[in-house]
Amino acid sequence: MTSRPEFAARTAGMRPSKLRELVAAAARPSAGDVPGPTLLSLGGGLPPAEAFPARAVAEAAERALAGAAGAALQYSATEGDPELLDLVGADLAGRLRLPDPTGRLLVTTGSQQALDLIGKVLLDPGDVAVVESPAYVGALRALAGYQPRIVEAPVDDDGMDTELLAGRLRAGLRPKLCYLVPNFSNPSGRTLTARRRTRLAQLAARYGFLIVEDDPYGQLRFAGADLPPVAADAAEQVVYLGSFSKLVAPGLRVGYLAAPRWLHRALAVAKQATDLNSAALSQRLLVELLADPDWFAGHLAGLRDLYRVRAEALTGAVADRLAGRLATPMPDGGMFVWASVQTPGIDALALARAAMRRAVSVVPGNEFSLADGYPRHLRLSFSMLGPAGLVAAVDRLGDAFDDLTASG
Ligand SMILES: Cc1ncc(COP(=O)(O)O)c(C=O)c1O
């Protein structure tokens, strides 16, 4: 037997994903190595390749290297490239009316790093972290590494139910933080109403917790009007997270946060230990892209159209072909529909497995809850397939329903 050291206790909270099990099954060759039908993905929440501005990125990289190769290829400031910080700060102050973000910004290696840094500086084992439910899996995993007691706060049609949370706070719950995605959440597709945004900020001030406002999809709104962020009226109570992953490309790995003043330095110091700085080349490249605001605005408008057409195609195909079996509320933006199974006796995990046998991937709802609270839900992403692909995927989902009803 090899003698080896024990893993740290915190690894106990690091749970493997059922999603990976499904994806791994899909990657295995079909029987006798005869290729099966191409897998149609309603599973992953990734931008499709056609959403990437590859030519603009290549030209921006050329300019970044020609102009300031020394800066683009060098280590850089932990807080982030000063020009990128200026551009992000001006955007947040204008678009989101965030009060003077200067000195509160930190460029992060994706929002995922922001989630990890927040856990690192705030959570001791046993501390309470409230998380909207269903929750973004990456947030559950990032926080779980710091061994908090994670309390799930349910979401309804209007986003996180702040009155339910208020009741739990009155009853003695004392969280250090409360995590949510206020716009077109992953996975629920729901948007927190303006009234609840204000209410949540009041609760945070009253009970002394930090709101983690994760907003990677806010600029991908294709219906309705923008709402002010929770942070707009509560800058000292909210850390706001933004990301270029869904707006330009996740491969750049650039996001940012606007933190309360009392938290900013601790996060920057924690980041120094984690990775010194986020990739300087990616940041210079974004400076080059954002320096042309007309280009960026046109690019975002194109993305919003792309996702609107796809969201309509998916929800329309489900209404046509799976009425009475699956309900799919249309979101106002983002990439996700939170579908509920209507057929009695059909469990979402069984349906996801049956769908995989029919070469279509979906994510079962329980992936998004530590308490397995969503056995009748699926997350469907409309980002990866064009309208015809989405219709074909819904047809295959219909076959998967038939398979399950036929097998009893
Ligand atoms: C809600 C949410 N937060 C954060 C992330 C992580 O994004 P990033 O690429 O910026 O790390 C994702 C990615 O899918 C997400 O959906």
C-alpha cells in the first residue's frame, strides 16, 4: 500500500457533478464503434462559436502586441490593467449607476475566481452562506470549498423570495453572505423584480450580510427594460460581479468585481496569493475592443438577437410538441429556460438519462441544489443550437418522454 498524506478536510465539501457523469457517458463511443447520431446539446451554458468575434479579437491582439507588447506580455497589477479599470468603471457608473466605482474594482480571472475569493476572505467552516435556489453550480462549488453551512433561498417567478428570506432572518438566521444572479439566472432564467432588489438591500443592511450580485447575463437582455442592480443603492453592502465570458469569449478568462470599500483590499490581497494577476494579454485585448464603443454596442446587439431567436425557437418548439408534458417559461434574456416536467410519475434525472440515449443532453434540476430540491425540473440551454437544431432536440426529448412512458 502506498503511504500518502490525507486530503485536507475541506475537500469533503467538493462534490463531483452528476452532469459530468452524463457528459462522460455521451463521450463514450456507441456500441461496436458505430457512430450514433450527433449529440444535440441543451445541456451546457456556453456561448456558441458563432458568437465569438474572432476577427475583431485577432485584430485587437495584433494592436495590443504592436502597441504595448511590454505591458501585454508582462506581469501586471493585481487590481487589473489601469485602462481596463477605467473603461469598466465608466461603464458601471453610467449603465448601472453604480456610485463611483473607482478604487472598488478588481479584475478577476472570470467571475468564478471572484466567487472563490469571496469565500476565501469571508467564510470560516460553519458560517452561513445563503444561496438562491436553484443555484449556479459553480457558485455552490466555489463556496462549498470553504465549508460553510449553505442555506438555499427559493426562487419564484420574481426571483429570490425575499419575504421568505426575511422570515428566516427574523427567526435568527445570520448569514455572512447571500448569493444570487438577479438577471436571467442560471439555471432558473428568472429576474429579480425592482421591489425585491430594494428589499434585499434593506435586509443586508439590517442584518449585516454581504450580497454577492453575480451578473454575467445582464447585458444579454432581449425583452423588457433593464433594472437597476442591487448594488446601485447599496454599494457598501453588495459585491457586484461582471464578466466578459458571455459578452466576448470565456477563453479570455476576464471578469471583474466592484466591492464595498471595506472588502476591496482583502479581496485584492487574496488574489495576489491565488494568481498574482489575471492574464495581461487578455486585458489589453479587451482594452483594444472596448476602445471602440460602437463596435461593442453592435456586437452586443447581435448577441441579443441571436439569443432571442433561439429562446423563441426552443420555447415555441416545446409549446408545439411537448404541450402538457413540459412547461418552459420564456426568459427575458440570458441562455437558460427552467423547464418543469408536467407528466405525472416522470422524474427529471430519468428523463435526462433517456434523453442522453436519444442523443440530446439536458441538465436535471437536482444539479442546482444541495438538497436535491428539483426532481421535476430540467435546465435547458438554448445557446448552443440554431433554431432547426433546437426543434430537432425538442423532437428527441419527445422521444425520450415516449421511451419512459412506454417502459412504465
Ligand atoms: C451565473 C454564473 N456566474 C459565473 C459564471 C462563471 O463565469 P466566468 O467565465 O466569468 O468565470 C457563470 C458561467 O457560466 C455563470 O453562469
